[in-house]
Amino acid sequence: MQLTGAQALIKSLEMQGVDVMFGLPGGAILPVYDPIIDSSIRHILVRHEQGAGHMAEGYAMVTGKPGVAMVTSGPGATNIVTPLANAYMDSTPLIVISGQVATGSIGTDAFQECDITGVTMGITKHNWLIKDVDDIPRVVAAAFHVATTGRPGPVLIDFPKDIANTMMEWYWPTSVEELDLPGYHPVTDGDPVLVAEAAQLISAAHRPVLYVGGGVLKSRAAEALRALADLTGIPVVTTLMARGAFPDSHPQALGMPGMHGHYTAVTALQRSDLLISLGARFDDRVTGKISAFAPEAKIIHVDIDRAELGKVRRADVGIAGDCRLVIEELLRALGAKGEGPVVQDLAPWWSQLHQWQEQFPLYYDDAEGGAIKPQNVVEQLRDAAPEDTIVVAGVGQHQMWASQYWEFNHPYSWVNSGGAGTMGFAVPACIGAKVGRPDKTVWAIDGDGCFQMTAQELVTATAEQIPVKIAILNNAYLGMVRQWQEMFYGERYSEVYLSPDLPDYVKWAEAMGCVGIRAETPEDVGPAIEKANSVDDRPVVVDFRTDAFEKVFPMVAAGQSNDDIVVHPDQKAPVR
Amino acid sequence: MTPAQLTALAGGKSSAPRHHILSVLVENKAGVLSRVAGLFSRRGFNIYSLAVAPTDEDEHFSRITIVVDVESAPLEQVIQQLDKLVNVVSIGELSPGDAVERELVLATVAVGPTERSQVIQLVGVFGGEVVSVGADRLTVMLAGRPEKIDDFEGLLEHYTVVELQRTGRVALPKLDRH
């Protein structure tokens, strides 16, 4: 069967099971948009290429399938650089197809030419520039293989315009060997000797903590983790990327560690004698000052990316492997110990943990008569939403409050920008999440600063009938920066004031075809949420005018030891 | 100067950097060298020298010999990050004691009537060659162990060196005699 390169590309995506893609056409990618008309793939036309990338990420994070975005050359391609960087940091499988000028024009500074494979080399797992039309099916299959196996990540295929118009004889690779990837061999199983050593350490520990990262979700290991926690009775912390991997309602859940983590989660890591790190990478936002992090703890570090082992903190037992497979091996190794308990008596440890939980719960001052408290908005949203709602956040104070105050009990119910900290992530990502899981309620909890970066994608949501819900915690500031200026720059506020009513978020929402709602007082919050929840035929935006002076607590200042965690001023300072 | 900087000057940092040799087999594809070099720069690893050439007749693969300054990062981390590059097929680590290393230098030296015979003699002692002769210049070549090249270069500095180019070292494992 003879196909044009463009037809072969679309057919290759169909062969990969792609059912939806996000994109925006332009000159160099024009030939590829023609066969889309006849394709089974749903194409969602975005208003800015950054939106296409984040939508594909949101889609990938809730479905586990790779997200696909298509853009044109030059500025189209550079506009999706941020989503690629974001997906690289958070290990999200993302496939970006960018148009490129014709092969004969490459290197001549042609119109809308950009060396996008060069630009994205450091922020993709791999990228390809297609120079031969016969390579198309093989490269597409290889791109999906690389993006979705091992440690997942973004890939980019750069597609010159003349290749799209060249004829080729269709074929489809049927085995990994045909993909021509002689240097790509992701590990899966953990080394049984190391697993046995890990089991020994677990059995000997008196203050163990399961330090659970995003890799547990990527490897679909939530069930295995639950079994490990149940078998051992060890407390569990879930990082920002792992919220939902272990139910917050479980008695062994201590919540989130890190800069704005739960006091008990932070301090449990700090005082632990054994950290069992599963798919986490000792990020500086979790460890605080690394030389002071968990000083008495031995480390079991499980990661599918061997380069993570020992990158930040030396592991006593470092196991390269898929988290689900390694946890299952670990369960067998612990189970094989025969009669008697598999761990030490953890009752003294739990008694200490419970004491911390009691002494330093999450706290905010919810006195009557004041302004709307952002934490309270999150609580009310949570209580009025279906149990399996997907929550999406941007980056900043609102993100931390969402992570702290929502109760995550299901994997793949939390979508946010972790490693890269990409403001403006929430609106497009929640659209992608809703496309991936139309059966679920999708609430974006956003900040006013973030919202203004990517709000135009709500036009896409209205046009494509994607009924997402956006809660803007509108404190009229770039709130997290404001908090740092208040705490660390002597209240010298530099370029952080935005305004509560410029723009008018309700009018803006309505102009984009959404329902716009405003809540100005604490009494407005409940009814506004109720009204928002009653809308299911279009996007809805709620402008919550929140207390501008509210800060996120607890907090570990950047570069400080986790021992120096600061709790809310109303709480009695921790005794060390 | 801070005490920390003084300590660094007095201590290990002032001694010669510790080098390790990585012999990296890569797919011979466009952009591979850029991927390897880019990885080193963005991860903050230092390259001391680098040599690259195809390894087989079909030119499917190339071998990159990288001398890494392991003061800049643990060797293990350099290897693991390199191994993640999709085009990197295999990585061999050669510690200086277990490898045969060679390097080549070309040097053009300005020579008057008296220096001409001295330089030719020096080249002869080291087992190098005179590869080009001009009216008042000589271009000489020497291949050998990097330390030998260092010595040769040091002695050439007594003359007027117009241009000098070293290749960076290439290396293979030493063979087992048993």
C-alpha cells in the first residue's frame, strides 16, 4: 500500500492506539493536517501550543497512556518547549510531533525554521528528525516505545514538510528488534540479592518510613504498595507527585513530605532509621538541606532509573527496577521469612508519630467574619465533590493548599506540575484530564497568577464541549512569591501585586463561553460551589476572593534543614 | 578569600585533577556528539579530552573516548547518565592502570639554521617524525603515551612553537597475559 508521508504518520499514530491528540496547524505541518480529516483520531484545536502540550500531559497523567500533541515548525515548536521540560521533570509520557521546513531548506534560516531537536535535546528522553520517508512507521513506534517504557518521558519527532509529501510503501514494525534501538534496554526486575538485603533491613528497622514517589504511580504499583504497607504496618508518606498512590484515609498515611509537607511526614523522614524510597528521587523540595536530611536513616532506594540511585543521597541498598515488580519481589522476600512478625515492634514509633499528628495537625485560622480562607475553599470543594474527583493544580500557594487539604484516596486523581513548577499548567492540564476521563468530575484549583497565563484554553474547552471546573483562589497576588518576600525580604513586596478585579474573571469566563461565578464572602463559598457543581454542559469558573495575607504552613525555608520546620504561628513551636 | 577557599587551595583541589577514561560506543547518527557533549555540560561534568571516530566499515557505530575529570562528579553518576542516552550502546570504563592510552601531537616550529638540526634530533630521540618541511619551519609529529607527549611538548617549548594540536587520547583495555 502506497501512502504519503503525512498519511503514514497519521496511520502510525492510529496503529499506536491514539484516540485523541491536541494541536494547532501551521505552514510546515499543513500536509499532515489533511489526513486528520479522514482519521479516527479526535483532534482538539488549541489556542496556543503550550496548551496542547499541557493538555496532552494531563491526559497522560490520568489515563497512563501517552499524550500526543502536534504543532508546526519554528514558534509552534518553541511554544511547546515548556510542556516538554515539564513532562521531562515529572516523567510524563508525551509525544510531540513538530513540523519542520523541507529537508533542502534545513540550515538556511528558512521561514519558521528552528532547530527544535537541538533545542529540546536536554528536555526530551530522545528526539528524532525524520530524513527518510521510509523511517516514519519505525520512528513513531520507537518514539512510543521510548516514551512509555523504563522511566517514562517526553519525546519529539521533527517532521520536514517535503517528507510529508513523499510516497512510501506502508509497513508496521511488529517487534522491538525492528525499532533500531541498540542502546535502549530499560531495566524491569530488581536484583533478587539486593531485594533480599532490602528485606533484611526492613525486618531490622525500628523507625522505618515508606517514602513514596511518582514512580509508584508510573509503574501502577498502588495495589502492591498497599499490600506492603498492610503487611508491615510501616508509615507511608506520599510526595507531591505521588498524592493518591496511597489513600490519605488509611491510618498509616502521614501525608506529604517536603517544604510545605505535613509536620509528621517531614519529621518522620527526619527521625527515621530506614527510608524505603519507592520511585522517589530525593528532590531538594523534599530533603531540604541535603546534608541534614534524615541523618540516622539507612536508605533503600528503588528506582527504574539507575542514575537516580546515589545521585543525591547514597543508598545502602539501591535497586534498579520497576517499582511494582520490586515491591512484589519484596513482598515475597518478606513473606518467605516464615513464622513470626516480618518487622520489629513498631508501636513505640507509632506512638511518637501519633503524638506529632496530634500536636501539629494542618492548621489555619478560620475565625468568623474575616475574608474567605483559601484552605477552607479547598475543604468545601472537597466535601461537595464526588469521591473520585480528579484535582488539577497550577504552581504556587494554591497548589500546596490543594495538595494539603484535599483527601486523595485514589491513584491518578491528582495532576500537577511538580519538578518544573510550571505556572499556567492547571487550565490546559485539566482539559486534557477531562478528555482522558470524561466520566469523572475534574476540578482545577488554580491561582489568579497562573490562571492569567493560560486561561484562553477555556475557549478550546467550550468549543470542544469539555466541561471542566476551575476554582480560582484569587488573592490578587503572586502569592507564593509574596509569602517569601514577607518572610525573607522584610515585607518588601516587589512586583507581586496583581489586583482582585483586573481582569474581571466572571466576565472573562463568560466571554469564553463558560459559566462565571464569584464568591466574595465566606457565606458565598458554599452556594458558589453548589452552583458550579450543577453545571455539567460547559466549563465553569469560580472566582473566590480569598484572604491575600494567608501563608502556606508548615514551611521549611529553602536550603534549611527539615529540622527547622516552621508551623503556623498559632501552633506552639515544636520542641526539639 | 574565605577559609573554605583557602582550605581548597591548600588541599586536594590544587593537585592535578583525577582523570578517568570512558570508552563509549554510540550509534553513528546525526547529533550524537552533541547529545553526549550537551549531557556533560548540563549535568556539570567536565570533559578533559574527547576523541571520536567510526569503529566499523559500515560506519553504524562510533567510539568516543572521553577523559573525564572525576573531581567534577562521581564517575558512577557520569556513566549512569550517559547510559540513559538512547544512542549510547555501551560504556567501558578504563582506569588509567588497566588501559593502553595513546595520543598524537602535530606541532609547527619556527626554526633558524641552528635550531633546525636540534629539533630534528629531538624528534628522533622521541621516535617522532618530521612530516612537513618549510624554508624556516618544521612540522613534526609524535604519537605515544600522553605523558610522553607532555614531555615532548615541554621540550618543544624551548623553541618557537607556531601551532600545536593534540588529538586527545584514545584508549583500549590492556590485554590479559595469562
